[in-house]
Amino acid sequence: MSDVVDVTTGPIRGSTKLYRNGVPFRRVRLTNGEHLDLYDTSGPYTHGDAVIDLEAGLPRRTITRDRGTQLQRARAGEITAEMA
């Protein structure tokens, strides 16, 4: 891959990653001592324990591997909850 762009990996300085009901947030401390929780779209890239290999990409979720993608299921004639 010759056109590799910079990708932020690892913890982001000035914030901590937390989860609420499995939903990722980033807690940012404000100068007045309070904090602001922001929805975190960085995925596993900024998780402290994540091993990131940009050449290999992210692993597929087992749920997709086990039952197929929504497109595959639609082509097979199956109506999923998302389609109903």
C-alpha cells in the first residue's frame, strides 16, 4: 500500500475512553474542572489495548460471518428486522 495516510491510534491525549451500555464515549476534562462526554466514533483505533494493523484492516464481526450480511440475506429472500 503506497498511499498510506496518517491514522490516529492509541489513547488520545486530554481525554479518556469510556463505554455506557456498550456505546463508546470520550470524556474530555474542561478547564473549569467539569467534563464533557462526547460520542466516540474512533472505533477500536483509540482503545489502549487495541493492536492495529492498517494493512490487514479490522477483523470482521462474528455476527456477520455467522449469518451473512443483510444484502446476502435479502438476496436469499429473507426479510430481516431492518427491512420490515
